[in-house]
Amino acid sequence: EALLKEIRSRYQGNLAVYGYQMTLEPNMLNEYRARPLYQPLSRSGLIQLLNDQPIFEEEQQDFNGQGLHILAVDDHLPNLIVLEALLGELNVRTTKALSGQEALNLIQERIDQKLKPFDLVFMDIQMPVMSGIDTTRAIRSLESTLDGEMQLPIIALTAHALADEKQKLLKVGMNDYVTKPIQMEQIIQILTQWTKNNFTSKALDKDHHVVAEALDPEILNWQQSLQLAANKEDLAQDLLKMLVDSFPTELDEMQQLIELEDFPQ
């Protein structure tokens, strides 16, 4: 950041910062009017940058992930449902795993059956029993026995974006990092950067509008809920019902933790 500041004090032209998505802070880029150039470097991204065109705009408009098979790992089912819906909008096939061990089993099954490996893994970080970091270590250990035949891109999903955590994720073998709640633009960017498929052109539906019901925005932001549910009204309603249905159990667990004075949880 100090280097960017120094450059901007001497130069007011176009400026690009090259690196992994997880290492490039949007606020920093905005402050110094710099554009991101994500690693690994793509030919189209470099050409768009040199021609002063919006990076990834074309992919976002004409992206079709048909043929991709993604493994999504998260212990929270609603998160998996939303991610599957977003990927489905891009014609991406999704296999869900509710734990790190289940993810490992699915990967091992494909190896044993000599099936094509998953094209990419979205990995939640904070899971019970086996965390996303532990699962990633186990996947990389498994890959080391295959003589380089498999190297899955693993993308961390987490609510935190601390600098020290980013370095830790890279060190254990993760390839990139996105914060929750994940958005369609992030998914397209990740798939563009980390998969090798030649995508066919198919414009996303931009005319999909949903009429929101009259809801108190202080209680529920329905427009934001729709956005997080891939603009699928039925999915948003199902997720809302799952959330409400979980309240009694969550409240009971909170009460037990309070009684036990187990505040860190």
C-alpha cells in the first residue's frame, strides 16, 4: 500500500495491481484508483486492461459453465443451497458436501472409479470436526500420492478477510479466497480464473424481475434476500422458512451456553 501511495503521488495515469484475488483489497484499489489484474494471468484480462476495457465484463455477460462440475463444501445447508442455485444459473453442475470428511470421501470415490476430477472446490473454512483448512491439507496430501495427476483448485469461503488469515490459507494449499455472502460476479471471476474450460457464450437473463412484497426493511431486506438467492423468489422463501424454523433450536443452544458460561462459542 505504501508503494501504491508513492506511485500515485507521482503518476496519475492507468495503474494495475497484479496478484491473487485474496491479496487485493477492494478498498485499497479504490483509494488509489488502481485496477486488479488477478493471478493466474489470463490473456483476455490482460488485453482488456491494455485496451482500457472493464475486466471480466464480457465473461459476466456471456458466461456459460456447461461441462463444469464443482464440489461445494459447507456444514450449513442453506449456504450450499444458495451456492448451488448461483452455479446453476451458469449451467454448472454442483455436488454438495456437508463436512470435510464427506468431501474427502467424494473426491476419493471419483479417484477409485477413475472418473474425471471435480473442476474446482468451494471450501467453507469454519466447519466442526474437520475445518476447511484441515480438509484442504488432507486433499493436498491425497493429491501427492497421485504423481501430479490431480491438482484441484480450492477456493476458501469465509466471513473474515484478515491479512494474516489470507496468508495462512495460501500456505496450506488453497488457491484463492472469497468472503461470504458470495455474489454471482465473484463466482464468474473465480471460475474464469481457475478452470480450464472453453466456455460457450450464453447471456445471463438480465430481464428477470421479481416484485417484492411490502415488508418492513428494518426486519427483512427482501431485495437483498432475492439477490443472495440468485433472484429466485421460491428459493428465497424456502431459505427464510429454514431460518425461522431454526430459531427455537438456536435459542435453546444459546441458552445452554449462557447457563454454562461458555461465551466464546
